[in-house]
Amino acid sequence: MYHYTDFDDAFLKSRNAQFRAQVERRIDGSLTEDEFKPLRLMNGLYLQLHAYMLRVAIPYGTLNSSQMEKLAYIADKWDKGYGHFTTRQNIQYNWPELRDVPDMLDALAEVNMHAIQTSGNTIRNVTADHFAGAAADEVADPRPVAELIRQWSTDHPEFQFLPRKFKVAVSGASADRAVIKAHDIGLQIVRQGDDIGYRVIIGGGLGRTPMIGKVLYDFVSGEDLLPTLEAIVSVYNLLGRRDNKYKARIKITVHENGIEDIRARVDARYNLIRDQFTGVDQQMLARIEADFVRPTFLKGDEAPYHSAYQHDPLFRSWADTNLSDHRNPDYAIVSISLKAHGKTPGDATSRQMRLMAQLAKRYGHDELRISHEQNVILPHVHKGDLPSVYYALKAEGLGTANIGLISDIIACPGMDYCALATARSIPIAQEIATRFDELKLEHDVGPLKIKISGCINACGHHHVGHIGILGLDRAGVENYQITLGGDGTEDAAIGERAGPGFSATEIIPAVERLVLAYLDLRTEPSETFLQTYRRLGLAPFKAALYPETQAANAA
Amino acid sequence: MPKPFTPKVITANALLEGDVIYQTLTGWSRSLQDAEVLTDEAHADLRMIEAEAQADAVVGVYLADVIMDGDVPTPTHFREDFRATGPSNYAHGKQELRKQEHI
Ligand code: HEM
Ligand code: SF4
């Protein structure tokens, strides 16, 4: 994994010292909140509903065991013994006290971590496929280029005050596990003959006006990537609207000006600045790539795996749902579910974090990943070690076999924590998971992604959920709107609104009716919810959601 | 016609802990029950100015609507209900055993 240079270290130290002084000046009254707020946001510190929240970046979702152990230590020492992993591959601490935050940041710096640019109108934490470097279907590991982009964008003098926040995601495979089409810039590493380059997608985004990104260039070579990105961001910096925060994201700039116009402007800007990129970035990339060499894979005995698979139905069920193909056939990618039925999606206790760190050290070449679906990944586990890993996980409540199933729900913090929320999302996720666990239906239902946001900002990705749920405030009562048919993969689509919303008590039975309708409608068990929806459209699902209107129409 | 003034309390977050607090007759409390209930608009304006002046102790001062349940103010909106109680997924924040403190 990437190792910080002395420059990175010095930079972090001075940033932390600066922030420590700012916190002191806020506490002694020499800074007002209006002055302090932008400073704390630049350091990942929010004031939420009940407390401060510290958002720590996990660049491209990659961690080693000592970093995970440090996250556990911070959770115990300065928080309430847990952390919340988010769809942006961050971890959020929900209960820090202002005075402690500088110490937390210093503790993070000890393991090369920070909370910079997790907020503000800057280029944010670059996200990447959580199976990077391990997936069988990968053209190339997306993390070196994600790291290059991080270095290029961190403290970039021109891009600290963009019209709005700016999010970049990178995928190295044709299967999109990083939702690149819902980002300001999405990059897909592609092969053209013998050459490796990038498909560049811009203008995707969720929130108030959801948009699927558009292809700006089908193939950009490695040397041209940074100049191209620089050109895109500076065109946006100039053209993006600063008069209206709701129209300020690049998705609106692209929508209002058209992709051809934007392409022409980017081309022109590119021609102007291309010469400034003398190839230094390519040397940097080469150095970074050396830090991402694949672990030396071991030859081992697979027999324990086959034996457990044959004899233990619980292990078999977990192996069938939570493992993915590794590029090395002796290995598997393990997805650890942070979605135990009835628990808060994405939360892990410090004990659980320590266990995952230990397993990574012992069985996983010291690597961990955070997925945007709020789970933790052990990307490299030898098949023979899978039973040991599973039984250890199970003992700490981490053995849930539900990856990609109905209870593997993305939920934003919603009104349990977030000051912007219009309704809660966590209890809805908890109740849906608990209900389908009782019904014992989820393995029968198969792949189904439910995503829940507590307001229109869409941090829970509800627009790209097969079933999306948006919590709203309707005349002082929590109300939940359903969208159907969304998709966050390479076939990205924005879900369609199904109709009027449901109250907090009606929403669980409504989802149940939807899912039961799907079981009736599918041609065969292998036809997924999304495929059935695409074949039949909204109508039969709407009928299941609103039986009264159906009855009224028939009368 | 101006809207009649409905009962309100002054609320904010504590600067150091971030916790939800309410203005009382003598200071601030973590508990809505202790809040000073404002029924007169001019007095409320004055109390807001006093609250906002304490910028080194409190953040984000505003007026929140309440209705009276006997002597006890209770929130009219669910957001204020959650602020007064704490999150629903854990017994954290105000639900943790904590003796009432004043800042
Ligand atoms: C709790 C404090 C949070 C605040 C104040 C916050 C604020 C916002 C706002 C204002 C937007 C809309 C941006 C726009 O449309 O221009 C947004 C979008 C988003 N946030 Fe958050 N958010 C919070 C938590 C989270 C969490 C916990 C996650 C991850 C689970 C997250 C991930 C995202 C994502 C994925 C989007 C939508 C994608 C896009 O940027 O278009 N946020 N957030
Ligand atoms: S979607 Fe809304 S409620 Fe949920 S975390 Fe984002 S801003 Fe908060």
C-alpha cells in the first residue's frame, strides 16, 4: 500500500498543529463560530444533531491492520467504542468533543491518516472499486491512479474554492463497483489493443437533481490523464454556477451547456495547459505503483475449505453470498457484512475492528477495504483459511451471510445524527432487515439492493437502489418515498418514483408487498428483482404498493 | 394579521461537547424540561440576543416551538423530539445515565 513521503508527513503535522491552534482560539473566544466553521469543516469536523462528528478519509477505501487498529483505539478513547463506515469510504465518529479532536487527528497522523478534504468545495476523498487489486475481472488496479489524483488535488492552489464539492471515483474493471457514473468525474481503466487508458465520464451525481454521468472521452492515455482532469476541473471552476448552490455541481454545468460544449472547452483548455505536464506525474505514478505491488500469494491446502463447505450449511451459505472471485484461483475476496439483521448499517465496534485487523494480518496479507456499500473487505484470503476466518467473524457478530441481499442495506445516518435530515433512515433499515430475517426469504429473493437516504441530498444513494427509500418531512410527520429500478453499476439508472409516500409504520409492509409481488412476477428464480422490473416496468409493482387505489379503480 | 406568538424555547449546541442544550432562567441545561418557556415575543427577542452573545459557550442558537404538557414543555416537531432525546439506534447521548449538568 501507499507509504507517506516525508513531504506528506510534514504537511499533515503542520495542518494538525494549525488546527489545534484554531480549536484553542475558538474555545478561548477569539474565533467566532462563523470564522471557525469553515476551518473545522476543512478538517472533517461537523456539528451534527447531538454532537460533533469527525469524518476521516480512507482514500480509495484501503487500510492496513495498524490503521484499522488505530481506528478502534480512537473509537474507545475519544468516542463511544464504535465507528460508522459510510458510502464515501470514510469512517465517521459520532461523539467526539471539540477539545479532543486535535488529539484524534494526531493519532490518525501516526498511521498516515487524516480528515482533510472530507468537506468543503474541494476535490474530495477519491474513491475506488473496493475489490481493487484482487478482482478477477480487473484490467488494472485503480488505486495507484486514485493516489496520483489525491496527490495532485490535495491542496491544489487553483481548486480549493470550486463552485461546489467535487467527487472522483475510479474503477479498474468493466463491472462497476464504484458507482463511477454517479460522480462528478468517473474513470474506468480500459484496454485498447495493448494500451491501457481511461474512459472519462463526467457530470454524474445524485442529490436534488440526480444525473447519470456522460462519457466525455472514450479513451485517454495515461500521460494525458492529469492534464485532462486539470482541464475539466478548471473549465468547471470557471463555468460552474456560483449563484445557486443547488445548481453548482458539474452535473448541472454539463446539463445546461451540453456535453459537446463542455468537450470543446475542455479540449481548448487542455491544449493550453498540456505543456505544463512534463511527465513528472508519470514518474510519480511509477513510484506509487511500486507501493501497490500485489502480495506474494501463497500456495496452500484448500481442503479445509471444501470440508467446511460440505459439512457446515452455515459456512456454505456464507461462502455462497459473501465471497467473490479472486484473480488468483486459490484465493477468494471476503466481504464482511456490517449489516447484521437489526443492527445499524455500517457500524462496527472497536472489538470488531480489532478482530478484522487481526484477521487481515493473519490471513489477509495485511489488507482491508471499506466498500461504498458500508461493508469491510478482506481482499486476499487463501481458500484454505476461509473457515478460520468465518468462524472468527461469526463469534464477533460479523458472520452475517447477506452480501448483496435485501438486508445488505445502505442507509445514511439520517435524523438520528445528521443536522440536514428530514427523516430517520437507520430504524427503517433495521426494521426491513429484521422483517425479512423473520420471513426467512432473503436468500430466495436473491440480489436486491435497498438504499435509504434521510433527505434529498441522497447520501444513501437511494436513486440507484433497486428499491430506493427517501425520508421526507410531510407536514411534521416522517414520510418515505419509494423509487424503483435504480442501478448503480455499469448499467446505471436513476430509479423511478413509485407514487405517494408512506409513513414510518407503513413503509415496512409496503416493501414487503413489493418483494412478494416480485416473487410472483419473476419468470424463474434466477430472474432478479431488477431484471423483472426492467421487463415489466412500474405498473405491477405499483399495483402491489397501492392495493387500495387498484381496488378503487376497479370499482 | 401577524401570527399569534406560540410558546418557544431557546436551544443550541454546547460548544465543547456539541450536545443539545436549552436556555433556562439562570443559564443552560441539557434537558428540555428545565427550559425557560417564552410566551411573549418581545421577551423572546431579548433572550435570543442574550443567548447569541454567549458565542464562546454555545453554537447555533435558535427558537424552537413547544407545547405545554402541564408545566412541561414538549416539542411540536419530531426533529426537536429527537434532539431532546438522542438517537434511536443506541441509548447514547441524553439517554445515557447522566446527572443534569449546567454549563
Ligand atoms: C452527516 C453529515 C452529512 C452531511 C452534512 C452531508 C451533506 C451532504 C450534502 C449537502 C449533499 C448534497 C450535495 C449536492 O447535491 O450538491 C450530500 C451528498 C452526498 N453525500 Fe453527504 N452528508 C453527510 C453524511 C454523509 C454520509 C454518512 C455519507 C455516506 C454514507 C455521505 C455521502 C454522500 C453522497 C454519496 C452524496 C451524493 C452524491 C453526490 O455528491 O452527488 N454523506 N451530502
Ligand atoms: S442524505 Fe441527508 S440525512 Fe442522509 S446523511 Fe445526507 S444530508 Fe444527512
